[in-house]
Amino acid sequence: MSIALTKYEACEIVGNRALLLASGSNILLSKEEMPQNTDFYVIAQRELLLGRLDVVVIRDDKEYHVSKMQLPDNIMDTFLD
């Protein structure tokens, strides 16, 4: 059974990643994977959806790698809120 990422964790990860991208961090997508909208927030969303982010979520003193976690079912709705 895989551990699910909450929509709150997903939003926090994407927001922090977008901030890093705005600060000059390298984009972790190929040219083919790049969205048409080159907004940093949209790029960060795509990186999360494709499992490119090396992020660890800590819950109850246990570490979970985001790339191995199940994304919320309504992930795209979450980003639109």
C-alpha cells in the first residue's frame, strides 16, 4: 500500500518549488515535457506530477519520498483553488 500525499502537502511543495524556480533553480523537465504556459507555478506542478522532485515528507518521524507517494485524486482541482 502506498502512502498518499495530501493536497496541502502538494500545494506547499509546488509553491516552494515555484519560488526556487523564480530564484534561478534548474528546471527538471525536458523540452518535450515543458508546458506551453511557462509560469513557474505551472512548471512546478508538472515536475511534481511527473515525479521529478526529490522531496521528503516527514510524518510521525517517518520519511516518505514524494516521487514514491500517491498523488491526491483531485490534484488538478487542488492547484486551481
